[in-house]
Amino acid sequence: MISKKYIPPTKTSNAYYLLFIIICMSISYSCDNTLEPLDKETGVYAIYGALDMNKQINYIRVRDLNAPFTATATEFLDAEVTLENLNNEVIASLSSEREEYEGVFLHNFLVNQEILPNTSYKLTARRSDGITASVTTLSPTRPTFNALPINGNCYEPINIEFSPTNGGKIVYRLGFGIGVGGIRFKSPHILKEDNPGSISFYFTPFDELRTFRRSCYTLNSNNIYIEYGYYGEGLYPYDEVPITANPFDIFQSTQVLGAFYKDTLFFSIDTSKVCPQDCQ
């Protein structure tokens, strides 16, 4: 049994730790050794938490880094977990739900509250011997959306701006009315702040529609759709969109802590023919 008392690392313990990492790398999936400690000095807990701001209930997974990957060692978790809203200093104690998965137990802590925009949160896990580990995160804003020029035509560049923002990334894709009552979306793209407090991009509808071999006057709607997700700073650690549809699958190796939300917007353009381009 591994003692819960923290012992500073020695040469021997470092050797054992290196051996553990080598063994862990040789075991597919179950070691989940990519989870990051809340406190890298004490190495007490690891965490996974992607908080959807559109949901009332979310879950944060906490794992004891010192527990071997066995059912016996993971059946119970010695941790009291709280989530504090640093803006108003309200602290919530989180209850846990235990879940068995592939021969080990996961401990998911229930967050039953609205995650507010542009708000700092602090997650703290406390062991029974008093050792604590904590991490903070800033939720994204809910910016306003502007598309200019208003009611532009198919050949005019359109500038899209989200403002105000507070860092993080926006992942978006454009959608067009193609087919009977349908919307076809293009591949997603990732945006970062181009100026402090705003995220923007521009496109020309005619160029985007080349993928579908269409022009604006052939669309079934004069609306252009933007399906997007706004992820808080550090939550979306990718420079390119992952191949997997859900980069935050709790059972995969990805580990995150932060808040996000998804939404779909639309605006109108002039879909009438533009001559001579569309009249040849």
C-alpha cells in the first residue's frame, strides 16, 4: 500500500518514478498518463474538466496520482473538492459520483450551477491530511457579433467580428442554404484574438461557395450561418482542428480544465445576380 504521507523525492524514489512512467507508457489507454497534476510540486491529483456554459450540470473528474490503476486502489478517492467563484467569493462543495470503467473507478464531481461569462473560478481538492491542490480558470465572454457590410453581395468581402473577448479560441464553420431546406457547412477553422478584446475574420461568399460549385443566387436562402464554439484560455490546446469530432472525450487521453459554449448565428446577404459576373 502506498503511504498517503508526502515524502520528498530521493534518487531511489525518482528511479521508481521513472520505472512507473516506462511501464505506464507500455500499457495502452488505461494508464492515462497525460493527465496533468493540479499541483506539479506535490503531484497529488489530476483533473479533467470542460464546463459547458450552456448547461446547468457539468462534471469534473479528479484522480489520485499516487493510486495504481486497479479497481481496489481507485475505488475510493481521498479528496474534498470545492469550486469557488473568485468574482463573488461564493464557494460550492462538489459531491462525487463514482463510475467503473475498464476495471478502474473514475470519480466525477458534480457542478450544479450556471457557469458565468468572463468569470474566474478556482477548483480546490483537499486530502484528509490537509494537503491541497488547486487550479484557476477564466470563463470566456459572450461577445456580440457583427457582420459588415450589411446585406453585401456575393463578391464583397464580409468582415466578421466577435467583441469583447478575453483570450481563448473560437472554432467556427460557415454554412450555406443548399438543397431543399438544408444547410451545408464547410470545414472548421480556429481563430485567436487578432486584437486585444476582439476576434475577427473575413471571407468572400463567392470564394467559399466554390467548394459546393454554387453561386449565391442559386442558394435556397439569403442567410449565411456561422456555427461556432468559444473556448476559454488554455481549454482548446490545438493549433489545428483535431480529427476526432469531440476533442474533450473524458475517456480519451486529452485533459483540460476550463469553460466553453457553442452557438449558431446567421446574417443576410444579397443573393441576386451580380452582372457581369453572374450574367455571362
